[in-house]
Amino acid sequence: MDAQTPVGEGTNAAKQWSRVQERLKKDLGEDAFSAFFRRMELEGITQATVSVSVPVAGLRRQILDIYRARLLAAWQAERNGVTEVLVAVRSIATQKGRIYQAATAAQEAAKKAAATKNPKTEAKAKPPPREDTPEDASSEKPAAQPLSAAPVVLESFDGIEAVLESQKNTEDEEDLITLIKETVALHYDVTVSDLESDIKVGRYRLARHVAIFLVRSMTGMIYAKMSSYFGDRDSKTILHSVNVVKLRRSNDPAFDAEIANMEANIRQKRAVVR
């Protein structure tokens, strides 16, 4: 098996990925690049294979159907020997895990800096000099400088979701949610107001479930925040709708294709608008 090249920030692989993104942007145009490749991340590189990931399955299908050849060509222009680009779906848990790891590292660094700066901690850590051995002042190490910016403190799982939310473009998010609700309402022959209402029969309930699912899968928005877009329903109700659609997609191929096509339609509309 070929050894995998490190892909962290500042590595050669990361720089190559940046150049590949520029090629795609130049080839496809800013709008198409933003719609299909802005949220793609580099996961790994071997001699002949590049692995990337996207946040949702619908986006993966669209990229493989429409842009597979162009994505491969962009990588082949950057690295000799690349024969395949693998596109995977990364889970919400993976995204949260990466943010959590970064935040934990920042917290540890902050604790060390605070301990170094605190005189009581410093006195406790350093034993007093012996009377027969004069202390050499030149042997003291300078105190570490405090971090220039306060670290992100995560107290709970909700804290991680809050960090994810803070990274989003609110205006862009609002436009996407509006587009999702309008598309779903048109598909099921209901109104956007119906999606926010208390009607619980037939296509009205299904349309609401689908709209909630698509908002969650396409934005990653936390359940508490999503409630304000759907008649202030509580988080448990929002979660229930997401799971209803997930379960039906897993058991009903036709419904799964229907949702995938709807998501693709939303992405295409969004690319045109942007």
C-alpha cells in the first residue's frame, strides 16, 4: 500500500490542494465552484489516489455525475501519477471532532501559559535555593507569553455546535433556507406558510419533514436554531422530522431518489443565483 502524504495546514499537500482549487475555480467559474467545491476538504494523498470529502451525500453524487473528470484533470495537472480521486461524505461528528480537537489544544496551551504567569504556581513548582548554593539568576527561564487571542472554551456538546454555527455565513444561510423551503413547497404543492403551520395531515406533514431534513443536511444548523424557521417547534420535534426522512430514505429507493433530486435542484438554483 502506498504511503499517505500528510495533508495538514502548511504541508506540501495542502499547498497542492490550494492550487487545485484555483484551477477548478478558473475552469468552472466562481458560482459553480462555490456551489460544488467550496465545502470540499482534502483527506489524504497516496502515489496514485487523492481522497477528498464533502458534507452531504447529494453533493457527492452531483460532483461525481458532473465534475468527476474535471476534478481528476485538475489533480493530474498538479501531481504526476494520480489516477483516481475518491469523494467521500464526512459526517457531522467528524467536523465537530476536528473543531473539538483544535479547541482542546488551545485550552491546554492557555492553561500552561496561565500556570507560568501565576506567581503562586511558579513558586510551588520551583524549590527554594539551598543556602550554600547561590542562585544563578541567569538560569531562570523567561515566562511564556500569554496567547494573543482567548481560546474557544467548549463546555459541552452544545458548545461544539455553537462553534460550528459561528463559522457560517448568516446571510448566505438565510438565502439557502429560503430556497429550500420554496423548492419543497412547490414540489409538494403547499405554501411556505404551511411548512411553518400546525397542519399534521398528508402532504403537509411530509413536506415539513423534508424541508426540515434538507435544512439540517445542507446547512448543518443546530436543532435549537432551526426551530425558529419552522413555527418555533422544539428541538425534539425537529430531530424527529430529520429521523423520519432518514428512515424512509433507507427503506424506500424511490423516495431516496426524490430527495436526492430535490437537493440537486436546490444546489443548481443556488449556483445560478450566486
